[in-house]
Amino acid sequence: MNTTLETDYLIIGSGAVGMAFADTLLTETNATITIVDKLDKPGGHWNFAYPFVKLHQPSAYYGVNSMELSKGRVDKVGFNKGLNELATGPEVLAYFNDVMQHKFLPSGRVTYFPLCEYHGSGIFKSTLTDKIFEVQVKKKIVDATHLKTAIPATHTPSFEVASGVQFIPLNNLPSIKKRPSGFVVIGGGKTAIDACLWLLEHHINPDLITWIVPRDAWLLNRKNYQLNNNHFEYFLNDQAIQFESLAQADSIPDLFDRLEKGGSLLRIDKKILPKMYRCATVSEEELEQLRRIKHVIRKGRVKRINQNQIALEKGNISTSPENIHIDCSACGLSYPQLKPVFDGDLITIQTVRSCQPTFSAAFIAHIEAEYETEAIKNEICTVIPVPNRDIDWIIMMALRMKNQFNWNKNEEVFKWLQNSRLEGGFAGKLATIPKDNEKQQAILERIRKNIEPAMLKLQLFMKQLN
């Protein structure tokens, strides 16, 4: 016999976006919430994170809106020295568990069902007892799993690996007991960067590292995303550079050249033009460390790893049974089909601020709580696709500007942004720049001057992409 439950909102997934959505809904409404997840703890993919993983963005604006993750510290040692702290995987996982145990459940309005598989139509089943639950949802079902995350521990490589090859996911790197002849890092994204930095941090000779990079990536300078008072000027100046670069560029290649010269985008090898952009950040020290690795292979994706040879799309390279091959080829966030955020009785959480999924989830929850009609909600919440190609920067920027323009002219939304921890304080800081701060006022004037021509140029570049 099925157990029948009743709730206002049924949230599928207690990963970062599900938790951020639930937090805002709990804070801003009197709704009852049921959360279902197949894992035994909240935090989604953080449950499988590699031991040395850290956020790539400051802890100060990650997590849920109502509870601080950051301890307010600036790193004094390491490759992130001088910048705001980056929470480790265990810290993030403990944080989400703390939110669940000390805010959500004590509220009396949240019911949590871990270790349960959702089967659709309000029905889920316990993986331990086979007990079936049927939920009568009075308002909305919330899909917090649409932005799926592929991570090393749960990723199946797309290439063959012969027997006898030492091949490990990134999670196993700290468990190596015997010194290998060398290390082969497979992948060009954030996890590969983390693997290379871990090896260098542990004094591995960079000449012993082979880095297979199918595509080079444009990277963001983490210094530009520190929104505390000591670094706010960097952030403000970076915004001005982006608008100026757009307004003044006479072609798409010229745009990226200007963005790099202004310090808004970085690349590891200045002789290689990146074709990928996924919002990964690096510190300037991390960039210099990565440039120490000289044996970088750019022959496309791996097709097969044999004991003595690696077959790639554009040729072969030699390897050895004594080398350890580290799989960093998981793509991170998936690229799902875009859907309306609000569609009848279903809310599908997607990014409405580029590269900020937890902020987006909290924002969507606020719009759900505050506005009545589906058309207005979707107008406010234009979805920004997860970027992958270099030119996706243009698409992302155009949609980001569209959303920000709509939000700024909506007094209620703008007030919420000013008070949102996950927003990073940008809206509030812009509105409160002192009139006598001539330097910051001058940067603000550069932004104002270039917004309209930047928007026109974006429209032109968008047509060229089509």
C-alpha cells in the first residue's frame, strides 16, 4: 500500500540548486516543502568530489542565501594567496548538511526523503525498503536535477583503456602509494587544472607531467570576482572592460583580443587561441604554475590508451605502463535542452545569471514567491545556456545584459538583489559608491557610457553567430 503525502512544493534533488531554491522559498513564504533525493546526504555531486577539490569562486557567495558559507578569511598561503577563501569539498558538504539539519528540518515545514528514487507524477520509492510514496502537490513540482553534473568519480570515459594501463579517476590521485615514471592528465577543463595544480603543489617536476588538452579554454581572473571592499575596484574595472571591449570591437576575434588585453579573459598559452569557455577561474599565481608544464598535447580527444601508446583524434603519442593516467575528461555541468523555467505545475531550475547556478535557483524561488502570472515570471527569468564554446561568451553576455536590464528597472527585484548574499553584493555596491570616490565614479561612468553601444554590438555579433 502506498503512503500518501501532501505538500505545497515537491523538490526533486537536494544538490546545491535544490537547497538554494528551498532556502529562499522557506524564508520568503509559508509553504510546505518536500525534498526527495537518491543520495543519503544533501549536497548532490559534492558527495563524490575528489579529496582536494575547492570552489573556483569565493565561498562568500556560494550556497544558500540565508546562511554564510565563508568564514570571511583571505588565503595567506598557497596559489590563491591574497584572495578570498575557497571552501573545500568537505566544507561544502558539511555546510549543506548543516543547512538541512539546523534550518530546514527544525522549521517544521520541510520534509526530507533521502535514498529515494523519483519516478515522476509525484511518486517516489525508497531504495532501502521499496516503500512507495505518492505526493499530492498543491502548488508546484521543482526539478532541481536538470543541470546534471558529470564528475570524475561517477564518469565513464568515452575512450577505451587497455588492460595493464594504470588509469585512475582524479579522486584516487592522493592515494597513490608507488612513485610512477610520469603522470598523464587527460582533459582541458577545471578538473584537469586542479589535477595539474595538485601535482605541482606536491613538488612533482613539471617535466614529468604530460597534459592532454583537447581544447584550450579561456579562463577568468579570479581577482576580478572578489566583491569585498579590498578588491571591489578590480570587479568594477572588469565590468567596464567588458562593455568597452564590446563597444569598440570591430569583429569577434577583435573582441576576444580586447578582452584578453584588458585582463578580463586569460589563457595558459598565448600562442594557442582557445575554443572553449566554461567560466573556470584561476588566480594569477595558478596561471604561472600551469605554464610550467611544457609537455602539453593538443591532438584532439583520446580514442584509446594502450600500455605504450595513446591514440588521439589527430595522431598518437607514446606512454608507458609505469605512467599513471588521470581521467579528468568529465564535462562538469551538462548542456541540457533549454526549457521555460515556469511551465504549468513544473519549475525547472536553470541558470538565469551566467555561471551562477545557486544564485539562479534562489532568484527563481523568489520570483515564484513574489509574482503571479507565468508569463511575467518567465520574462524575468530568461534562461542563459551553460557555456561550452568560446563564442558562447557572446550569447551568455547578451542574455545576461537582457536579464540585468529587466531586473534593474523592476524596483522590487532590484531591492531583492541588493539584499541577496548570493548576488555577491554587486547591485548594492553599485548603488552605494560614494560620490567623493573619484576613481570608482570614473569607472562607473565608463560602464554607463558603453552599455548602449555594447548592447548594439552584441546584437550584431549574435547575428553573425547565426
